[in-house]
Amino acid sequence: MQLEIRHLAKKFDKKEVLRDISFTFEEGKIYGLLGRNGAGKTTLFNCLNRDILLDGGEFYLEIAGKREELGAEDIGYVLSTPTVPEFLTGREFLKFFLEINEGSIPDPKPADAYFDFIGIEAEDRDRLMKDYSHGMKNKMQMLVNMIAQPKLLLLDEPLTSLDVVVAEEMKQLLRADKKGRITIFSTHIMDLALDLCDEIVLLSRGELEKVDKENMDSQEFKEKILEALREEQGAQAPGERQGAQAPGERQGAQAQEEEADGSHI
């Protein structure tokens, strides 16, 4: 399975954020989408998630040589600041998710098996999520996306604000669960991309460029990457959205409003 992006373009007013992007992402790999803040990483994700309209180009899945449309049920989308229903306990939220997706979840398991998998302790499972830490909320958002087993998992800087222990737990889960899907992990932190990802893709000046990871051990090559990232500083598009989505969710009205005023990056 592959995700094919062909000539994708997006601009806000007169600013070109994504310029004629063409790229192939392959199943079973974690791709590090590396770019400074404001480079357009979230814009690319929002295009793939169909939260905003493209100005040009297309994208689709290629499975066993056949072209297939990327549907809502094929996408999991986790953003940097998790949004959970804080009036529910962790168990109630998980039970609700399992019930509304009954019949579409491969190999469903008891709720406690999922909590064990994601590392939510027994004493926390029946607490209101308003009392959860940022890391615990992030785990719950990651969990529902992993349960749904989407073909494409988009991770928009989900580890940036987590403590070291939780971030390492999340990295281990992503490595263990990458088989059978395409995972794209956006970050502006080069060392994090090198540590977690199988492939590095640089988003600079609105274009995607694959980076040979072996060369990243060279200080000269790192300086070249850093210089490319610095060039974005004077050319950032306005604002980035935060929040999180489980597979199949949309934020259409908000996306349309943000697209209209150009506040989406």
C-alpha cells in the first residue's frame, strides 16, 4: 500500500504554503515530516484529512496496483493538543468509542486490555478525564486512533509537550504498531525525527524533499538541513490549529472558516 500525492498545492491569499508537492509514502514506515514551525506541516495534514480544500493536485491510496480514494475511515489524525470529553471518565470514553464503532474494529478487546496496552493505570481508568494530565489525554487520543487501525495515521507534533517518560512510551507504541499502515509524524525537532522515524522528509519553502537518513550523522549535512529550516523563518503562514481527531471525524465548519481567513497552517 502506498499514499500517492501528486502536484498538491495550497495557498492562503497570495502566500503559497504548499507548492506542487508530489511524493510517495509507503506502508510499514514511520515518516518524519521535518520543518520549522509555520512551514506548512499542519496545512499538509489538513489537506490530506480534507479539512480544507486543495488549490490543485490530488492524493489517493494505491493498493495492490489499484487506485483507491482515501476515505474518512482510512485516516487517523492526532494533533499536538489533545481534545477529550472531560465530563467522561477514561473508561466511559473508551466504551463509547468502542460502541459507536462496533463492527468496524478489527479484533475488538475488553476495555482493560486497551488500557494495559496504552499504559493507563487501573486507578486512573474510572477518573474523569478533566483530571487527566496532558500526557494521559494524549494517550487516550492515540489509543482510539490505534484501535481503529487506520491505513494512514497523521501525527502533528504529538510528543512535543510530553514529559520524557510518556514521550518514550509513545515512541515505543508507534514503533510496535507501524505494520500495515502509513504513519507520518510531523515535528520541528530534528533529533526526535532521527530517533523515531524510518524516513525523513523535509518540508521547506512549500516543497517536500526526502533526506537520506544515513547522511544525518554528518555535521555538514545537519547544518545544511538547519539552514533550510532557518530560511522558513521569514516566510511563515499565519497560525496553526491544535486539537485531535479520531478516524473519520471532521471539523468542517471550523476548517472552512479558517480557510477563508487564512489562519490555518
